[in-house]
Amino acid sequence: MLSIKKVENGTMNMLNRRSLVLGLLSSSLIFYQSKLTFGHDNSSNSGNIEQYKSSEDVLIIVDMQNDFCPGGTLPVQNGDRVIEVINKIQKKFQYIILTQDWHPEDHSSFVTTNPKKEVFSTKKMPYGNQVIWPPHCIIGTKGAEFHKNLITNKASFIIRKGFRKHIDSYSGFFENDRVTSTGLDGILRSLNIKRVFVAGLALDFCVQYTAIDSAVLGYSTYVIQDATLPVNIGNSVQETVNNFKKNNVGFGKLEEFI
Ligand SMILES: [Zn+2]
């Protein structure tokens, strides 16, 4: 135990005072480091949140692929415009995971596999209603590649989904049968992740499903509003916002949550 006592000249013993200060400093540093890891990126000056990267946070970037951007087969209007925001916010995360839609060319959700159906109509599958899509993100094609402007080299993992012919997959956690796991939950648990931030495309499908699964699995979950855009079919955007509220998913700018 440290002792503080007066010495003959009336000041605290210098050695003990130094020990006390060092002791206090190191104990608070241990506490701080248990929650936060300091980032090495000093290139930005956009506020305090640049100062740290929490080891309990993950950024999941959903399906930022060519086919979901202008010029692709299932484009989200202005979908490529969110890439700049996504690249910027990557600097605030220690853990980044990408999801990648990854379909065989005869996937059961494609209109080419269902010639009597219209695009964006639905059909019954054993696991429920399935939207009919134009062929997109076919394994090994340019359309399935990540958009060239997306920074991908900071990501630790890429979760591929939808590669089983008879099951579509919107969520990064489970395929649309809601049973088949992608493995993402196991990765997050082994990394001791507590908070999940979701960005990417499209807000009303894969982002929504990923975020709601994340919340249901027990992670504090936030969708970064300026880092996502919707396909916007019917009432899909309003339903998405309602579902976020129901499931306690935060929806706003990153600065509001971090
Ligand atoms: Zn798909």
C-alpha cells in the first residue's frame, strides 16, 4: 500500500508521490483499455470519435456490389453514392465484415428460373413468400464483385450468402429459411462483439434483415442512415423503419450512437 507522509521539508515524499501518480495512471489505463483500443489513423479531424476504435463494435457492410449499383442488374438508385460515407466510417472501426450476395446462375429467386413470373412479384417457397428478382450477383461474375470504390482491405471477414439454389438469403446471419446460419453470429461471439453497426445495400431488404437478426440475437444494433439506400418496392421503406422501431434497432447517423 502506498503511504503518504510528511517528510522533514514539509513536502510529500517524492518517490511515494510518483508511485501514487503512476499507480493511478496505470489502473485507469487498464480500465480504459478493457473497453477501448486506440486507433492509429490520424488522417481525419472530424471529431472525438476519431480518437478510438472500440473492440466491442463491428461494422457490417452489406452487399456493396456492382449489381446493386447503377449499371448493375438490380440497381439501387444512387446506390454507389453511399460508398464515400462507408469508406469514411470504416476508419472508426477495428472490426469490419463484408457480406456478399453470391448466387448460382439458376437460383430459385431469379425471374429466369421462373419464366411465368414477373420481376418483383412473389412466389411461395417452403420457407414463405419469396420475391422474384432479376438475375444478380452470380458467382464469379463482375456483377457479384464489390464496387471498385469500396475499400475492402480493412475487412477481416467476407460472409457469402445465397449460394444454395433453393434458399435466398437477405440477412448476413441466416438464410431466408431462418434456420440455415451463415456463421456470422459465431464470428461475432468469438470476437466478444457487443454492438453491431450496419451499412450498405439495400436498406429495405438485406440491411433490414441483417439488422433485425442482429438485434434478435442480442447485439445492440444500429443502422447508419446516411450509409444505406433502399430498393423501395411498394411500402418497403416505411415497413423497414417500423420494424427497426419494433426491434429496438437504432436508425440515424453514426455520430448519434458512437
Ligand atoms: Zn440476391
